[in-house]
Amino acid sequence: MRKKVALVLGSGGARGYAHIGVIEELEARGYEIGCIAGCSMGAVIGGIYAAGKLAEYREWTESLDYLDVLRLLDVSFRLGAIRGERVFGKIHEIVGEIEIEQLAIPYTAVATDLTNQQEIWFQEGCLHKAMRASAAIPSLFTPVTQGSRMLVDGGLLNPLPIVPVVSSHCDLIVAVNLNALNQKQYQLPVIERPAAIKGKIDQLMGSLGAKLSFLRREDNDLESQDETPNPWLDTDREATASEEAAPKSASDSRVVGNVGPASLLELVNQSFETMQTSLAQYKIAGYPPDVLINVPKRVCRFFDFHKAPELIQLGRQIASDTLDRYERDHA
């Protein structure tokens, strides 16, 4: 008999692509996903899966290169770096207009209401609006207003929403934590793809930097140094021999003169991730899942949204190893 899984998909920016690999591994092993609760990218991936459109979404994300990601950045001058209309417009195009009540399985998206300082669960209403609110990452995507409420990323209060599935009639709870530490055995796979045209990248980077001046620090005493790597995209794909011999953590700070993150945006996101890591541990301790799939925080930066193929593959690998141990212990 197939075991029914209550799946919890955590918050973690671009690392959320790993959720796709986890879902594929669960299905390949014959598990039935009976319900989903998600936060931020977990809410997006979970909602798309529940709507039956995960294959189309994966195909789209894996086709994105640096230039494609840059084109999706609709610059905002309000409460976030980008409005998100292009990104979520494409997601809406893939999923269509659908209510949460119409989904094949129960679904919960978790957001944070800044006005009333409380956690919000979306279990009915427009799926697209629920996903957009849950994924309004502070400093990156502009918040969503709903009446008198201002909604942002659910990870601000609950980066791993286990509670919504505790009462489900499933055989086991599987939670995917995207902010794990001490998973040194896993590295981001290397997947060769056609190199983008550097001249066009530089031109677009310069255009973006002019509009978002806070993306780069401009200290007079650092003018003689090389240009700070863009915090959105890592265009230096080829590692040097020394880097390969001693790889650095992907979540290490981009530093300028060894004084910290390379931009205000990166500083805010690193602070946000530090908070999420701590909160996730409390959620796991309070409601331990039957299976905990830990994706290392260090494998990529919060906004490395051009690394879908690598992260999907890594998610499947970690899920496979974790489920092997669970099945061996419960044989």
C-alpha cells in the first residue's frame, strides 16, 4: 500500500528549487503526496505541484540563463528591489486562474501580516495571490497589500510550516528544511550550459546597477579595487584551480575589503536567512517530522535563481539519501 505523505516545503529563496527534486524523488518511490504546506518558495513550488503544473514550471526554470533572469527583474523604487510582476506573471501563465479549494490536494501557503504582526494561512481563495503573498521576500519583492494588511514572506515568522499538516490523515510528515547547517557532504552539482555573452551581461548589469544604486557599495577608499561581484548573479562561473582545491561556502559573505556583505540587499538577506535558520530549528524541535530532508544553506545564495538545474538535482540526491535511511530503519 502506498504511504501518504504530508509534505512541508520550507523557505529559502533560490534553494526552493530543491523542492522540485524532493517531490520527484518521493513520487519515484511510490509515495502519495496527500497535502502540502509551504512558505515562500515552498509555497510557490507546492502550489504549482498541487495545480498539476510542476513539469511545465521546471521546464521554464531550467531554461533560464543569466540574461533571462535579469529580464525578469522589474525594478521597483518602493518597498522592494523588484515588483515581481514579470516573475509571477509567468507563474500565473503556467498555473492559470485557480482557487485553492479546486486543487487536487489540501494546500496551505503561509505569509506574514506586518500590520497585525501575525502569521497568515491561505487555505482558500486565489492560489496565485496566496503564492505571491507568501513569497514577498523582504527587500527583494515588494509586499502585497490586502485590505488594511501588508503581507510579506511567511519565513519571517515560520520558515518551516509543519503545524498546518499535523492534523492531516497522512501516514508520515516529510519536511524539507532549506536552511540546514553541517551538511558538508553535499555540494552543488556542476551542470555545463552555454556561456552567456559577457558584453551583454555587463551592459545589463550596468543598467540595473544604475537603477538600483544600493546593490553596490560605493566607498571612496575602495575605488581602486576590482568591481564588486554583482549580488544578484554570479557571472564568474569558472572556478580557479585553487578554488576547486579549497572550495568556499556558497553562502559566505561577498566582501569588500573584508568588511562585510557587498551590498545593502545582501546584508538584509543574510540577516533574514540567519533569522530563518534559527526559527526553523525551533519549529523542528516543537513538531518533529517523521522525515527531515536538510538542504544546506551554503550551497547557493538566496537570490541565485539562475541555478535551477543544479538545485533540482541536489534536492533529489539529498531526498534519495534521506529516504534510504528512513526506509532502512522502518523496514
